[in-house]
Amino acid sequence: MANYLSISDILVSNEKVTCKFLHDLPKMGYLDPSCPEEDLKEGTTTDIPLWLAESLSSRRPPLVSVDLPKIFKETYREIFNADACTVDLHKLNQHFYELGCYVAKYDIKGEVAKTLINTFRQRFRMILSASVSTDSMTALQPLSASERDRTATAMNTEKALSGWLKRGDCPLTTANMVANHRKRKRAEMEML
């Protein structure tokens, strides 16, 4: 899932998530800025980057338990399920879908994955209208980074299609193979 050379993936994996340490970690007190000691004690809760949280939670036994970010907790999920089009994902989290894919594995109930799918389904019409909008700045404002990428791709495709249709120098015609097939079918039907 991770893409080593992707700037957006690097930004997503640097998002801070709240973690609770399950064991004492010697000489790791610097991970918690409020810790006056050199060692990190069991039960300490602190925010660490997602890439570090993944590596610490994937160990056997896991060293941390990862909490879901605020935007994927129950209150925000209710908002997204009610009407996701009213939420400004750009202000909330620019990489909403990518972060959701990363943290979905820490959601035992699987609600994050359902929320991501429902949110995109609800916002698809808004993305589609933004791709054909003449006032693109206001239409793009509430979209996340991945939604903006899809909108830009749709805009380019729409422009290319419009240009091709206006050009008109190569009208669509029936392929010879299809025309010959129709003639043969007609001849067979007349024989019967």
C-alpha cells in the first residue's frame, strides 16, 4: 500500500496519531516531550508519526496500541454518514482517504472502511460537478487532495473530448467488418 516515492504518501505517513505504550521503553523518553525521564513508562500516551506507530504496533508483542485519529472517531463518522458533502475535507484533512486507508487496520469494527466508501459515494456528484464547473476555485475549495486530482483529470478529459468533438475532421463511421457482417446476415435472412 505504501509508495516510497509518493510525496502524498510521505505526508500521510507523517501524520501524528495518538498511541499508548504497552511496555516500558528504556532510553525512549524523548518520544514524549512532556516526559522528564529518560525512559518511557508503560501506559504513557503520546502523539507519534504514523510510520513509527505502524512499526511499533506490528512487532510481536506490540509495543503500542494506536488510537484512531479524531476525524475517524464516532462523532465525525456520524457527520460523514449523514451528509459528507457539507464537510470541507481540505480544511479537515487534505489526505482524508489515504489516511483512512492506513488507519482502517486499527479499527476493529471496520467502521472506518465503511465511512470512506460512503463518504466518496456521497461526494462523487460534487466531484463530478466540480469537474465541469466554470467557477473551479469555489468548486474545488472543499475537496481533499485526492478528490482534486480526480477533478483535474476529469477536467482535462472533458476538454480533450470537447476539442475532439469540435474538430469534426474524422467523423465516426461503421467498421467494414461490421458492415460486411450485417450484409451477410441480411442475405441469410432473405434466403430463409
